[in-house]
Amino acid sequence: MKGVARTVRDVDRRLFNLLFRVKWTPLTPVMKWATRLGTAGFVWGVTAGVAFLFSGPRLVNLLVPWFAIALSWLIAEGSKYLFNRARPFLKNTEIEPLIRTPSSSSFPSGHSATAAAGAITLSILYPLWAPLFLPGGLIIAFSRIYLGVHYPLDVLAGALIGAAVAAVLLLIFA
């Protein structure tokens, strides 16, 4: 079992190194902007509020995304204490992150958790806008690798947390 875990970790690090090295100067400000908007699910919470105001008085359309975002963030941030994985720039001092470095553990990504929760719940509740929400969630999640603060597995785990929370809340309330 240790061999499998070591192999997964090594593949994750190699994939990070491959993705982090690919930089396109015009894309860097977009990724910085996306990661700032994605902090603690901010953009998703605001989007849910605006959509609610324009779509009519269905309180579930506001509360499901807000609870999904909040619960995903709490689970992801709480999980960081269990796994305590060092961020890429701490493991490899040659990596220079493109943003201010977070002090929390790397696994799982809170940005990815809230991005998945927000993008999925809003896409289900407002399907006309799904072509904007889903790519937006992917951009926020990928920005964490691009900027050098998360491994791909951190992002995948965060996205799975957000997707699971969104699915459960949508099944129960929507």
C-alpha cells in the first residue's frame, strides 16, 4: 500500500511540475484574478445572491448554493488539519508561486471545493448560465496549480468535495 501511495504522490508532483512550467504571460493576470475571486467561494456566493434577486422569490435558489459553498469550504479547510500536506513551494524551493503564499496545508484545495460547489449548484438551478459557471469553476480550480500553490491531486480532491456536497444538497432540497 505504501508503494501505491508513493507512486500516486510522485505522479502528482510530476504533473504539477509539468503544469506549473507552462506559462503564458497574458494568462497570468487572469489566473491571479480568478483565484482572488474564488477565495472562500466569494464569487459564487455573490453570483447566487444576484441570480436570486433576478429570478424570483425561490429561497432554495439562494440557500442551496450558499450552504453548498460554506459546507464545502468547511470540509476542505477542516481536512487540511488531517492531511497536513506541504504546499509545492515548500517541498521544492525552486518553485516561486505567482501569488502571496497561503500558510495552510495544501490538501485539499478549498478554492476547488467552493468552485465545484458553486458552479454545480448554480448550473443546476440556472441551467441557461451553466456554460459560464462550469468553465468559471474550472478556471478557479486550475488557477491554484498555475499559480504554484496546489498540486493537481489537491485540486481534484477539493473539486470532489464540492461536487459531493452540491449533489447531496441538490438531491435533498432542489
